[in-house]
Amino acid sequence: MKENDTPSSRPVTIADFKNARQEGRRIAMITAYDTPSARLADSAGVDAILVGDSIGRNVLGMPDELPVTMDDMVRATQSVVRGTKRAMVIADMPFGSYQCGEDEAVTNAVRLVKEGGAHAVKLEGAGRVIDVIERLVDAGIPVMGHVGFTPQSVHALGGPRVQGRDRETAQNVLDGARRLQSAGAFAVVLELVPISLAGLITNSISIPTIGIGSGPACDGQVQIWHDVLGLSEHLYRHVRRYADLNTIIREALSNYVLDVSSAQFPTHEHAVRIEHTVLEGLDADERYPDNKRSEPLDEGGPSDD
Ligand code: KIV
């Protein structure tokens, strides 16, 4: 879906996902975790923003997604929603928030919608979680599924690995996607699935497939903010870098440090002046007049504020 496919005043809905699939338009999704990033993604025309639990690795300095809490996700979702006018905001349910029983899962998903402002939630897997997904859909919460490599199962899967290389695991991934569709999911993320399997799944279900590391046969793509903008350290095979912000930001900050340490910034134009007479009336005691600033604090020009 491109920006002009839906009026800029009209938010993207799950109906737009369905239409995009039927009309053969690709769905562009990206993660974001805060308001300024969401504002940029939204104005660039992305169809959906995923408030991923990848916030753990990319923003919170955690080793993986597992320690991310519901409070982390609610706060990040609120921030993203504040920066978004058109894109659909999908919030990840973090590890532990939907595995401990259906009632607790519904309560947590409701929090993401009610407190966070999410338009939909995403859950990983297609086993026992199917019952939870049915309950959520029944409660009126749109659900995006996620199969293939599921980061919350990183230890069980033996690391971030392509899923579906052999017949048994390929069948599992395919069956999982089908179960998600039957449970009422409106779309499914295929992460690290071989290209041909992703194509087979896409042709076997009617809901849109959103790939990451799964090749060009999917109906849409989701990428991590930090990866595509060059803010992560590692360049993964499935990433195309559209900018090298690490370099740009580091250079900018080095220049800032240089300017501050050499007294090139701030200058008088970055602050406000007052009349000398204001200071004359103050009860002050200049005990430390030997500081090394080269210029007087105030030239005594006209007040500009
Ligand atoms: O948390 C996340 O960013 C995700 C994407 C990898 C799909 O789940």
C-alpha cells in the first residue's frame, strides 16, 4: 500500500490489509518504539508500525526480547500512537504476557489497546496460543500472528535460525500459518522462512503474509527501525540499509563535543540578553571571578525576549 492508496486523513485498517492482498499491493511495515520515530515512519507513508518487543534489544539494551515487560510495551505503544496519524499501530505481546492462561492474556491484550492505544496486537507461535487468539478476536481485538523464527522461543529454537529447512519443520510452519488464519488472525509474520516455503504459505492462505528474512514472495515486509537506518551494529543478510545513521549521528555528536569544549557553542545568539541595570540591583557576591570564560556573560545589548 502506498501513501496515496488511502486518504492521508483515513487511518489504515485491517480491511486495507485485506484489500492490499487482493489487489496485489505490497504492505510496508516497520518497527518504532517512540514518538519522533513514529512521526517519521507515518509521514513517510508506512502502512503499519509494529511496536515490537525487539525494543528490548534495540532500545533497552537487553540481550534479547525475553525480559521485556507489559509496562515497557504499554509505554512504548502510547509513545508510538502519539506520533501516528495514518499508520496502523500493532503492539507485540511480550514474553509471559499470554502464556500464563487465556484470561490473563486477554487482560494484557486489552491493556495494550485500552492504555496503549494499539489498533492490533501480535503474538508468536501457533500452538496453544491459538485458543488465546480466538478469544482476542472474539473480544474484537485484531490479531497478527507470527511463525517461522519466533524470537521469544530463541532458546528452544537454538538461536536465531531459519525455520522450515526440512520437510517436518516446513510442514509445521505451513500448518501454523493455516491455524492462525482459521483462528481469525488478519495477517501473519513469516520470520526467517526459506523463500520457496514463504511463497507456498502465501499461496496457501488468504490472509496477507508479512515477511522478514523470508524473501520477496510475501504480501508485505516488516523490518527493524535500527537495521534499515544503520543504527544497529550488525548487518543481517535480510536487511537493506537505507541510511548510515550511526556514522551521521556519531559525526554530529563529535562536532558538538568539539564545539562545546572549544567554546564555539553556545554563543550569544543561542540565549537571551537582559539589560545591565537588572543585574546592578541584585544582591550578589562574585566570589569566583577567576573562571576561564573568555567573553563576558552579557554584552548589555538590547533585551531580545
Ligand atoms: O519484535 C519485533 O520487532 C518483531 C519483528 C521481528 C517482526 O517481532
